[in-house]
Amino acid sequence: MRVYSTPLFVLPLPTGHRFPMARYQLLYQRVREFPGVELVLPEPVSQADLLRVHTAEYVGRALRGELDKMEQRRLGFPWSPELVQRSLRSVGATLAGAAWAFEQRTVAVNLAGGTHHAFADRGEGFCLFNDCVVAARAWQAGLGRKGRVVFIDCDVHQGNGTAALCQGDDSLFTFSLHGRHNYPFHKEVSDLDLELSDACGDEEYLQMLGSGLSQLPRAELAFYLAGADPYEKDRLGRLKVSKAGLLRRDHMVLEFCRRADLPLVITMAGGYAEPIEDTAEIQAATVRAALDYSSR
């Protein structure tokens, strides 16, 4: 199974910054020990691919370091050349994973990605560019037609950027399972939004997921944002889902895609547990589940 990773590209964040950058290295160290994994360093996404989704004005300013203080505050990261390089590689990973998963009729994994808060003309919530939508549009361009894509977004925070970018296009179906009272506090409208109450536990969470999966249309490609942040010890999650519950979630999504013969790209999306090793453990379990699925 192909797993795309950018372990050498790290953001130089200020001391005390709340984003847990170390989780990517922890996850990489775990996954590289899995037999059957082919680790791939992705190429940066091209500007042409970005411009199918993001405005030329925004892409140009983001690449040149011209985001103002308010834009950087909304993004949650200070601008740096390393931010640009990592973001381009992360989007490139999801794009390459989509092409490979579709060609091989299997699953591919990006150990980062899931940057679903990025809009056409701005970044938000640690998301500079929207990797899954860029990848979907590049895949459609490669097909020469608008093949149907479904986004299964299980990050605890609504994929507001993805919802906005896909509105009005029947070839892109957005499903978001997220906390009702969590960020973003202004929600966009997905094709299917299922909202969870604070302190929601395993059974309610999985029941809602099953309901959502049963409503998805037939498609040719799926993106699964396997956020670790519904976890009960996640400092930004506000839910009470256990590690076992999250693994059951992964198996439900994988089984849905297997039965639908649906090529799948998995991105890690959010995870802010304390200790951060819990996030790495949850995400490594997602990769292992995908590896088991791909070997069937």
C-alpha cells in the first residue's frame, strides 16, 4: 500500500504554539515499521492544479509571503518558506494518492492532509490550501470528465472550506460528521451535515456515521478525512469517542468503500490529544486498518 509522507518538511513554529507539529514525525516513525507499506515522498503540487480550486490572487500572495497579519492569524500559522513547501508537498501527496488509488482500485494514505478549512481565496484553521478538493479536481481533469467524488469528513470540525468549494457541483458530494458547537462557529452547508452534541460517545457517534454512509451516492472515488480529534482526550474535540470507537469508525468507512468498489484516499486531518502520542497511536491504527483492507 502506498503511503505518502513529508517527514523532512517541518514548520518553524514559535515556542508554545498550539499546533502539535511533532505528531507527524511520531506517526511516520510508527508507520515505517509496518510490513507492506511503500513510503513515498510526494512531489509538490503544481500551480496549475491549485488554480482549479483557489484564486490566482490568493495563490500568488500565499506563495510569495504576502499574507497580512489578519490572514496569518486566521490561518493559525506564521508565514514561512517552510509553510509553503510543506503545504505544496502535502497537497501533492493527496493528489498523487488519488491517481494511484483509482488506477489500482485500492486505498492510498497521506500521513498529513485533510486541510478542509481552506477556501478559494483564504486559508483558515491550519489549512493553507484544500488538498482533497484540489486532488479531486486534478483527478477529474485527468479523466477528461466530471467523475463523481464523495468526501467522507470525520474530523470533529466541519469541513467548511470543502463545503463552500463544492457547492453547486453535483459531481462532488460532501459529507461532514462534526461537533455542533465546535469550530468553525459559522458552518457552511455540505451536501450532508450530521452534527454531534458535546460529550457524544462511541455508540451515538457510530450510529450517526452509519446513517451518513447509507445516504452517500454512488461514486468513482472517495476521500476519507480520518480526524483523530473526536477522541475523548483531544483538547479541541469536545467529544467522548474512545480509541476503540475510532478504529470501529475506520473499519466502517473501509468496509463501505470495499462494498462499493470505491477507490479511497485517506488523509489524517486533525488531532490534538494530550499526550500527543495518543494522536499518533490513533492515526497509526487507521493506517494499519487501511493496510489490512488493501491486502484483501
